[in-house]
Amino acid sequence: MEKSKEILSKYWGFNKFRSFQEEIVDSTLYGHDTFAVLPTGGGKSICFQVPGIALEGITIVISPLIALMQDQVNNLKKRGISAELLTGAMSYREIDITLDNAKFGAIKFLYTSPERLKSPIFIERFKQMKVSLIAIDEAHCISQWGHDFRPSYKEISVLRTYHPETPMIALTASATPIVQEDIIKLLKLN
């Protein structure tokens, strides 16, 4: 799609996608659930950030590590793209304001951990958001951690209850065929 290449050029300064990125971006833009395994440094974040910019509405990004999320939020903001992060260190008021901004369209990308998805305030506002895409970064954690010490990973698919037509994209650099099957099953990817 030409629009995705224009976005890539405008915000990242690249005139073409790396191997497989364009197919992943196109799949997402066409509204398909997408599962992508790309090597570390292979440009996974561009695979959901480009469609997130192209699509009308907000992209919810679920990630396991605050430092990783903060880095991506900072990089998006440097490019003039509205992005915020929900963390446990925020006060209820700060979370309330951030979620209101997300609900009313002032935020293009909202980063959060899987644990935050279960909070009543998040669920209430999520139902009211115009969600264009749900991205699960480091998706191997669903299989590796979801069964053990981060069970919230197994419950990400509940988001489909509130926005059943919204596509999901799951990305990882490391997933054996068994882990891939587990991710697809637990997220209920079509």
C-alpha cells in the first residue's frame, strides 16, 4: 500500500520496508490478525506502528517491560506521534487522565502491561475507545510467562469481547513452532 510507504518515509526516513515488513503491515492494514516472527533488530515495532498511524483510532500496545515501552513511547513522541504509557507508578488521577485522552482520540498509541488490562478503569475506557489495532509485542511471553508467573498474558484475548472486529498483531523474535501455536491459540488469532 502506498500510504504505508508514505508513512514509513515521513516518520522514519526510509523509502522501503525491510524483508517481510511490508507483508506484515499490509496484512494488518487489511484488518487481518497477524503473527510475525522477525529477528531482533528486524524492525518489529514498525510493523504495528505504521498501520497504527494509517488506521483511524488508537493502537493499544501490550508489552512486558516498562523500559521497552518507555523507549518506544519516547521514539514515537520524537517523531511527533502522540503516545503514552500506563504504569503502576502512576496515580489513579494520572491513569484517569491518560485513559480519557485515549478515549477522546488525543493519543494514537497507548502502551501498557497485560496486568493493567484487567483493571476496571481500563476496561471501562477501553470499551469506549475507537480501537483500530491491538499489538502484542514480545508475544513469546504469552506462552513462556503466561503459564507461570504472569498469568495475565493468558487473558489478553478477553479484549476481543469488547472490540471483536479489531485486528490483533502479535510479534516476537523467538518462538518455536510449539510456542507459535500456543500464542495463536491463547490470543484466539484468526
